[in-house]
Amino acid sequence: MAPAEPSPREPHGATLEGIGEEIRSMAAAMATKADLLVHTTSIQDALRAEIAGIRSEVTAHTGRIQDLEHSQETQATRLQATDTALARQGEMLLHMRRTIEDLDNRGRRCNIRVRGVPESDGETIENTLNNLFDMILGADAPHTFRYERAHRALRPRSSDDNPRDIICCLSSFRNIMPS
């Protein structure tokens, strides 16, 4: 007798016993509820441990961030105080510069600048000034003037014929003025 041909619905060479055996092996390989519970618990424990580690890191970072924010606020306060002090010092320096300039100008108030007097090697500046002031004032008797200082302008001699100015400060300029 010839073997029976399998029906078109059954897989080729599959028998009822083979299919049953295959189903039993698949059922044995399938996870049970207890297996799933064990795996789920181990996953939950691993996640809890990871989350606890992340929480501790976030807490540590939160503390560091708060320290940095406090430090930044302190630095901002110090910077503002420094800017205020610097602005105040700038105003004080400006006031001091103006005061020094005023004092310097007042100190030069008695200076007389004489221009166009030729430079000669033999004659002193005081004698030249005495002769010049006598000539300008037209006094009959020559005066002797006292000078706090008398000198040529502090620049090098020029090669052209322009003489350096004479700068003098009289001890008392009241004595020059005729009464």
C-alpha cells in the first residue's frame, strides 16, 4: 500500500505526534509567570540602584551649583563696590589734577618771560635783566632787583638766530613799580 499523502493543510512530513512534541518543547521553553516575576524584580532592583546613584549625583551637583551661585553673587557685589570706589577715585584724581594745575599756575603768576634778548656768553642773566628793567621803567637811578630765579627757557640752543626766552621770578614786584 502506498503511503497516504499529506493533506494540503498539514506541513510536509508533519504528523500529529510531531506537532504535539513540538508544542510541548515550546511550552517547556516558554517563561512562566514566576520566571517573569523574577526577571521583572531584578530589572526593578537594577533601575532603583541606578536611580539612587543618579539622585546622589544630582544632589551633589545641586550643592555645587548653589555654592557657585553664592560665589558669583559675592563676586558681583565686590565688583560693584570696586567700580564705585574706582569711579570715586577717578573723580578725586580729576579734582586733584585741577587743584595742582591751579596751584602750578598761581605759582607761575609772578614769572616774567622776556623774549628776543640775544644770548651772550659773558654777561649774566641778572645784569641783563637789571639793565632791561631800568631802560623800560626809565628810572633816573638804577635799581637792583632781587630774583627768586632767573634762567633761559629749558630747551636746547637753536642753530638759527632765535634766542631762548629768559624766565625770571622777582622776589617782590612791588619794588619795581614807581610810586
